[in-house]
Amino acid sequence: MSGKADKIPRMAKQGKQQSSSSSAPVADADGFSSDSSSSLPSLQLADHFLIAMPSMLDPLFGGTVVYICEHNDGGALGMIINRPTDMTMDVLFERLDLSLEINPHGSSAARSPVMFGGPVQVERGFVLHAPANEYTSSLNVSDEVALTTSRDVLEAGARGEGPQRLLVTLGCAGWSAGQLEDEILRNGWLTVRADPVILFETPIEERLAAAMHLLGIDPAMLSGDAGHA
């Protein structure tokens, strides 16, 4: 996580890494493409969950829930919220040379894993949190969720002054103009309005099922041939 991050709309414009699968998100280094073949021009998915359909066999995105932070005519930006890395928050703080001042060894937050947010900008940290203080590079996605890429949010957390609800990812997922809409039309994703409880409080291994339940779907009954919502 950089000390002085760029403004939020530029976050997904700096990486080119992508999966080999056509369903994998990709962000262009020079910005989102202006070309779109989408048949869903009015679709607005900020503050929504994307739920990977069973038919999605992509090794990076199969079985994932993605929280969408930004979606407009230029593309979309989000973070996978149910794929933990082997790095915990206390290890991340150590690597950033931050000292936890809030009972680091007894805190469950300190032992919580950092998520793999996606294949774009994997060296960069993205923090989803409850809106709190103003930070250097931050975007309010909704009344209950903000996205920050600047180091100051973690510095506040280390002092015990940061947001009570917080999820950190390494990397993000980005879609060029029309790409996400096309994947939804091809039954790659289910979509549903996000629930902050699932985002911040539900155990990681239960988030996929919990997100499906928002649609009234029993994951055990969902086949790979089902249509999108």
C-alpha cells in the first residue's frame, strides 16, 4: 500500500495482469476501453456483489464473491472478498513497519487474513471499511462502505483509531467498458445488492452461500446451467 495513492478513479488503470480465461477481469494501463458491446447499458452495480456461477471454471474467479466499488460507462472495479491469502493483518502491519498498539496478540482482527482481491495491481493494498475519518485517497461507495488505498487508514487502525469494520485485499479486479455486462449476459455472474454484514462479519468460508441466500438461492440447488439474476 503506497503512502500517497492516486485518486480512486485511477486505481484500476495501472495494471495489465489478467487471467487466461475470457471471464477474468482486466484493467488497461491507459484507462478503461471506450468500446462496449454491452446489451445492458443501464446496469449499475456499484455496492453489489457478483457471485460466480458454477459454470465459471476460471481458477481465479470460480467460486468467488466480488464486491463492486465502481461501475460506470468506462468499466468496473471490485475486490474478491472470500479468497484469503496466507498473510494475516499483523504480518501486513509488520511489513509496512507499523506497530499495532491495540493488543496485537489477543486481537482477532490482527489475526484475520488479508484477502486476494484480484489479479490487477497485486502488489497494492485496497481497504474496504465503514466510512469514518477522511483519508488521503478514499471513495464512499455507499453509506456503509468506503474504499481507501492510502496508508493512513492502516496507520489509524494500528493506533486503534481506524474503522471498526475493515477488510484488506491485495490486488483488485477490473473490467473494461462493457466487459462485465457481457459476462453477466453469458451467465458468468449472479448479481445482488451487497450486505455489509456479509462483507465485514460473515466468516470467509460462508460468504458465498450467504450472498446466494440474498437471492433466495440454495447453493446446493444451483447448477452450472442456471441463468443469471
